[in-house]
Amino acid sequence: MANRIRFKKEVLEALPAPEKGRSTYYDDQVQKLAVRVTSAGTKTFYVITRDGDSVAWLKLGTFPDMTVEIARKEAQKHLGDFAKGASPVKAKRIEKQRLTLGQAFDNYQTLYAVPRGIKTADDTRMIWERCIGTLPDEPAKKHGRKREKHPAGVDWSNRKIDEISGAEVRTLHAEIGTTTPVLANRVVEIIGTIYARASEWGYTGINPAKDIRPFKEVKRDRFIQADELPAFFKALADDTSEDFKHFVLLCLLTGARRVNVLSAQWQEINLASAVWRIPDSKNGDPVVVALVPEAVEILKARDPDGEKKTGFVFPADSKTGYLSPPAKRWQALLKRAGMADFRIHDLRRSLGSWQAISGASLAIIGKSLGHKSADATLIYARLSMDPVRASVNAATTAMLQAAGVRKTAQVKQIKGA
């Protein structure tokens, strides 16, 4: 056979690189051991043998990281496997085809979450990157800070999904849970979902997130109190951004989720009927929001000429096309108002709470906030918009009166009473 030489360190070091293509040399001691030299000077060991009807090139390693002695031992081992009927090449091919956790997550996102328009897909990816997978090396956003892995986070992107054990997931859950138990629960839910979808697409192994007991989560009951409203509205009035003021007020007066308010489009809103139809809410169903007079006035202020028929209510030069959640302005607002532990989502809870204070039934509250409940769905379906509008009107009026921005009704004495 041409180019057969005695493999030695000094001999291989002296092998010239071809001007183009690759040159192949064979060892005179282990007959099917070869070294391939590229035009760049890279020298790689291979075992070359027949595998069924084809010739198999099994890569062993690169010289000089792999020595001649180790290459010979590896070659003899693999040749022995071939002689017994085993195919290392086929085994490597099967190994490559095994799914990694990163691939399974991408499949979940692209084949399941995104096509179904699941609203939490972006949040899921953020948690994945911070706690489970690879965090992209991206610069910090303007006025923000660079994202970092959770102190207890891992990178299992390249781990095969059948190699991750329940014990590892349980440990990850526990370690993240020492500081952020709610986040730890979401991490386990995401891992469980990845494996559940992978099972639908052919994975036959176990789900390592199964039977992991979540940390207890205390549901928030924070809503804006009567004595907080005057300071809150004053602090909001002092803000310099009309977009921010309109956003906060619409969140409070409609009870809609912040993403729905920010992504609202003019074609969804009928100011004449004072109705906003959110086509795709978090629960997957359209939601019809009754717009109180104050909300209608805000929307008219954003389109004083009444010409906008399409496009976002809060347009922005951004990836989404609409404004991002105003985190810094929100914190500054709370500081001016002297309020602690109050989130943007608590504005939504505030409307529902003030509806309850105003005597609204749970069915009315559920209808106005777009809640989805198996027990109450039929009741919701029978409700018209009139009682919903009356309840929202009563609740927003009570809040605005408590804030001192809307006068209470004047009481006059009736003759003879």
C-alpha cells in the first residue's frame, strides 16, 4: 500500500502538508491505522476498515495531542470490536442522533410553544437561559444591567436527555429554592414540560422532573389601598412621560395584563361601544374588556384626531414594535409615592379587589378580568357586558374618588325629608 511508513513522533512531525486537499499515510505495524494530513498541517489518526458494504473512517484523535502509542492501542481496540461484529462508526452515528436537552428545549419552543402563540414562551426562554441552559453573551440593554446566570444555575444544553437524573433535577430545585423558591418551581415545570413534549415526539426514557414536590407558593393579595391612592396618583401626575402615565392608568382602569396593554392595537378597540377585544389572552381565549369613561378618554388622547385604525396603541422602535415594560420608571413612581412591594401586575389585582369591595360577584369579577375557570365558565358565558361595565365603573369610580381626582356625589336635602 502506498505511503506506508513506520509511525514515530519525529516521522509524523516531519510529514509535509499538501498544497491542497489531504494526504494519507498508513502505519506499517497496525495495518488499518492511518494519519491524514490537511493543507493546513493538521494531522489526524483514523482507523480505516470495511463496515458492511462501505468503508468506514473512524476518527481517533489529532496528533500530537494523541500520541502514536495511544493511537495504536485505540485502533486495535476498535478493530477488535469490528471483528466481533460491533460497529463503532454506527455506534457514534447513533450517539450523535441522541437528543440533547438543548435540542429538546428548542424543539419545544419551535414545534409547540411558538406555533400555539403561548404568551409565556419568552419568559420560559429567559428562565431556561438563566437557570438550565446556555446564557447568551449579550451586552446589557440601555439603562439596564448585563444578565447573569443564577448562582445555582447550570448549563445542561449539551447533556443527553437520557443522562439527566431525577436526583440532579431535585438538587437543582433545592439549590435554586434556597433563595428563589418560586423560580425553582418554574425551573422544574419547564424541565418537566420539555420531557413531556419529547415523549410525544419519540423519547422513551423517564421524565426526571416527575414527582418533585414544589415549594409552597404564597399567592399575592397585594392591591392598592385607599390611603395609598392619593399619593400614587400625585406621583403618577408628576411623571414626565405621557406614555408611562397612560400605560399605568390603563392597567389600573381595565385590569388587563401589562403585556396586553402594551401590545394593544387600535383595530381591537371600539371607542364608540367602549369595548376592547383582546384577541389572544394568556388563557388562550379572546377577552372582551369594558372600557370605563376615563379609559376611553385616555385612548382618545392617544389618538386626538381619531384617525388611527391600525397599529399599536403604544408604538415603539423595538423588536416587538411596542413599548417594553417600564421597569425603571415604575420603581421611581413607587419611590415618589412611598409605596413598597407593589408590582405592575398588582394594578390588575387592584381592580378585582375594588370590584369585590364594591359588592361585585366573583362571576362578574372573573368576566371582567378574563379569568378562565372550569366551574364558572358557563356562568361567564351567560353574562352580558352591562353588569360587567357597571361593576368596573363602580370600582374605578371608587378608586378615583379615594385618590381625590374625582369628586364624590353631592348630597342634597329633599323637601320634607
